[in-house]
Amino acid sequence: GGASGGVGVVGSLRRRGSVLFCCILGLGARVWLGRGGFLLDRLMAGVGFHGRAFIPLLSSFACAVPGVMAARTIENRADRLATIMIAPLMTCSARLPVYTLLIAAFVPDRPLLGGLVGLPGLVMFALYAAGILSALAVAFVLKGTVFKGAREPLLMELPAYRLPNPRDIALGLFERAKVFLARAGTTIFALMIVMWFLASFPGAPEGATEPAIQYSIAGMIGHALEPLLAPIGFTWQIAVALVPGIAAREVAVGVLGTIYALSESGDALQSSLAGALAASWSLPTALSLLAWYVFAPQCVATLSVVKRETNGWFWPAVMFAYMITLAYGASFVTYRVASALL
């Protein structure tokens, strides 16, 4: 059941990621996106960046890995490192399964502004906005401290407008889909198999009154981490989901499906799991987990690429440390404020 749920999440994520990559490739990084960087240069100057950072940050909305790699176009080392450090704060497609699950479970489908926008859509927009604003805030701090220095002027060639080549777009999508499926078929699927094993063994003893997963290895891990995460409202089930989620954020949905013994996949898993979470979690806990996912560095692939791009583990370690600190702090404030108000 957990493995099939993981496959469903992978398929949903692949569709969302392909759409985002198609839009970016269609705009054409050298033509349309280049002009976007030129137009946003003055705005980004407010946080010490220049327009060349626009393309890596935009690419990070699909996935932070190509966003980090796209920072190679930035010649100044300090600007390049600063761009790499904030790229994972952009809301990548791997966060969307968790966002949609929690919004479906806890946010009522209530129309606002005369039906022009719904409350779930407004919450999703707020999550995207939180990622962007936090990235700008971190960029401002980094450029004023660690990467302090004179801002270099933007010099770039603007080629003539042209329509995107369908063949180039198809080849680009094929390459990205191949890389993602290789990752999905290894990292994500393997993690789901491991989580199924950890959640199933050892079995419950005779006469047990609690669910079987309470007595499993996964349950033991979750209960061991629960005191550390209790101040931000996380349950032991969330603690179990966060551990494999370090390798890939989207795995958390499939892991929760395994924990709650759901055998569906795809949209059916999302629907059943949303009902189970709504019945067992409080609203402050759900809001705290959303805040966690805005900041948490739960993607080993991104950290690995940062290591390769910076030729060492120092900057990946700094990235992990500051993002995990932001995530815990944001979740703590969110949980405490929501508990006091609701």
C-alpha cells in the first residue's frame, strides 16, 4: 500500500514538474527570460542582487537542482553563492503534494471576494509568497553580511526575439523527465519500500491494543523524535514522515499513507489521507507543518548539487543549518500563535 501510494505521488509530481519545465523552456532562457532578468534588475538591486539571479530563481520553482546549476551564469562568486543559498526557498514542485494534501484536509472550500478566489487558492498563494519573501529577506541579510561588497552592474547581450523551437522544447522535456524518472525509480521508490518494511516489522505482540505500527521500527523512531518536535506541534507520525522526507520532500505523503494503513494511490490516496489527517491532527499542527515545508531543506539531491557547484561540504552544511533553523523557528511561532488564537 505504501509503495503504491508513493508511485501515485511520483506520477502526480511528474505531471506538475513537466508543466513547469515546459513553460520555462518555452519562454527560452536566452531570449524571453534574459529580458525578464534585465527588467527585474532594478527591483533585485534592492536586496543586493542583479538580474542574472532571476533565471536560477525562476528555474527553482520547478526544481532547485536546475536552479542551483543555472547559477553558473553569474560571474561574480559572491553573487553566485548568494543565489545558490536562497534557491531552495523557492516553492518547488516537490512541495506541492504536501501543500495540496494539508490544504484539502484543513482549509474549507470557501469563496472570497464575491467568488473571484477561493480560500484554498489564497492559502496556496500565501505559501508561494512566503517562500519568495523569505528568499528576498535572506538575500538581503547575506548581501549585507557574508557576501558584503559593491554590487556589480548588469551586462548582458539581448538577442533578437524568436519563437521557441518545438524540437528543443521536446528534447529538454525528455532529458528532464528521464532524470526525474531515474530518481523516482531509485530514490523515491526505494524509500517507500524501506518505509513499508520499517512500518511492518516487528509485528504487534499478542493482545496489543494499539495500532500495529506503534510497535514497529518506524513507530520507535517516531516516538524517539517526538520530544524534539513536540514544541512545534508535530506528532510521532509526522516525525516518521520527516525522516525519509530528508531525501525527497514528496515522499512524506506516501509515508503518511503507510502509517495510516491506506492502500490507495494517486488522487484516491490524497482524498483518503486528507480525511484521516483532518480527524487526527489539530489545525495548529497542520499550519505548523505547512510553515516547516516552506523552509525545511528536505532534499538530498539539492544539497548534493550545491556540494558539487561549490567544491566542498561547507556551503551545503551552512544551507542545511540556516534552513532547518528557519523551519523550526517558523513552525514554533506558527504553532504557538495558532494555538493561542484558535
